[in-house]
Amino acid sequence: MKEALKEAQKAFDKDEVPVGAVIVCKNQIIARTHNLTETLTDVTAHAEMQAFTAASGFIGGKYLKDCTLYVTLEPCLMCAGAAFWTQIGKIVYGASDEKRGYSLVKKPVLHPSTQISSGVLEEESKQLLQEFFLKIREN
């Protein structure tokens, strides 16, 4: 998760919403990404979406069953849907997203075999997001 936080800081430094993600497979980071929605002018360029694409390219396949996604913010519904299709083995996230997080939907959206762990480095993840939105409001 510390590596995902480093990616979130990169997003912050680029005036992107500071969300970072890494995907680990067999104890190796195979994808390292952050939000790029402003940079790419693409609403789908969330950190998780970038990570899924990079990881799939790395392993040469679309299924990430033996991989873990570490992301600093709870995935939104779009990213959770993409996670379903990748069949990712585990998702570990920091801060909950009380406005747009996938857990707001009362029906399962993740693949049934995907394990979830939340609240990992939650305070650090929240702090970076809060600092970013405070900066935005001040400008």
C-alpha cells in the first residue's frame, strides 16, 4: 500500500485526484499507476483501470486471479465492474469512498472469488485526498 500511496502523490503533484494503485503478482509489482483523468482527458482513466490494463499487458492475459490490487481509495462502481471482469484475486484499499464507492451498491459487484481488505493506511490515504480538495477549494 505504501507504493500505491507514492503513486497517489504523483497524481497529486499533477493536479489529478490523488488515487494510486499497484498490482502485485507472485510478490512482484507488475503495475504501478495513478489517476490520469485530467492528463488524458478521459473520465475512465482511474488508477485502477490503468493498473488493470498494465497488469494484463505484463502477464499477457486478461485474468488477474493470482494478483492483488492495492489502491488508496475504495473503487468506484466502474472500477469494481472492471475488477469483476479481471477476476482479480484480492483488492486491498485504504480510504472508503462514502459518495461513490462500490460498497454503496447493495448487490454484489465484485467477482465472488475476490477477497477484500479495507482500511489499510486509511489515514494517510484520507489525508492526501483532503489536502487535495482543500487546495482545489482555495484556488
